[in-house]
Amino acid sequence: TLIELDAKWNKISEIGALALIDTLTVNRTLKTVKLQFNSMPQDVEVRINQKAPQLKTTGLGICSII
């Protein structure tokens, strides 16, 4: 069972982030997603927290700002 996803430095754009958010709503075992150093807008972290409240940390920080 996957409980942590490290997707740092993967050039994930807003479109990719939206697809990831849709996936996270289905996956209930994942606890941590690390997304630093991607090309996502700031609000992705908020959207992830709204759609996937089971995640304890998304690890976006300020590095995801485009």
C-alpha cells in the first residue's frame, strides 16, 4: 500500500495537479504527498487539502508558485 508519494522536481503543471487532485480523492491510503519544485499555482495545496483531508502534509511550500 502506497502511503507516501514523492513527486518533487517533476514539472507538474496546473493540469497535472488537477489530475492528481482527482486521483487523491479516490486514494484513501496515501498520507503524504511531496510536491516541491513543480510548476503549480499556489492554490493547489488548498484544493488538495479540501479534496483529500486524509493527507497529513502535502509538502508544497512556497516552491510551487508560478
